[in-house]
Amino acid sequence: MIDPDGYRLNVGIVICNDEGRVFWARRIGMRSWQFPQGGIKKNEAPETAMYRELYEEVGLRPRDVKLIGRTREWLRYKLPERYIRKHSFPLCIGQKQLWYMLRLSARESRIRLNCAGKPEFDYWCWVDYWYPVHDVVYFKRHVYRQALTELGGFLVSAKPHAIILDRLATSQKG
């Protein structure tokens, strides 16, 4: 679904583990990595779209995760000119996303990348929380930074003792 300003409505999904690391996936047949994300269908609620995309791209069901937060507002990024399909209607100039933070509550073995008819990813790993900001394609970096900055507060409140211990250990090294 594309809004009147030309932005495709979309959800982004950050999955974290108990150590505060995040799920990072490689696009199939490419060298680019990203968080799971996907479009919102007409008359579909954003949270419903998030759970649908979670299953299609990562194979996880609602029972496998705990929803711990969502961005308050839509975050937007514009596509570089060369990626805009000028002859499509309606014209899409970028994405407008709500971002969700989930904690994996099931075993990692529940993660499957082949649940959709056309899989999006061929490999995944856990990475440090801020790593994706520097590794994602350049035109998404500001949205990733915005999303992780806002969602990080949920991670701290969901498991404050691990974050505090990590900060203490880091400050004692320097």
C-alpha cells in the first residue's frame, strides 16, 4: 500500500536475544544485509503485518517471541533516484515504516528462512546492537539509527540488569 505522498507502508522488525544482540539477515543471492521488513497490505493492521512478515521471512510465530516495543511514529526513507520505478503506478518514492522490537523467547532452532514461497534471506546471525547501522545499505542508515535509538529504551527496560552490567564492564576497561 502506498500513501498519497508516495511512501510504501511497511513494518521493520528487530529481534533481540537475551544478550541484547540482534538478528541480522543476508538477502538471498546478494551481499546486502538487513532486518526483516515488509509491506502492509490494504486494510491490514501494522501489528498483523509485522507478525505475518515475521513468519514469512523468519519462520517465527507470535508464541516464539515477546513484543517489547514499537516506534511511536512512522519513520521514512527515500529511495535513491535509480531505484524509483518511474513507470509504476502509484509511484513509490520510499518507505514509511513502523518498527517493532521483539525478544526471541523460543529456541533459535525455530528460526527458518524458507517459510515463504520466495524466501528473502539465505543466512542469518546475531550481531551487536548498533552493528546494523553501519552495515545496512546507505540510504536506510538514518532510519535504522532512528529506530534503534528509540527501541533501545525498550531493551533497557525489558532487561536492565544485563545492560547495566555490560556498561559497567565497558567503562571499567577505559
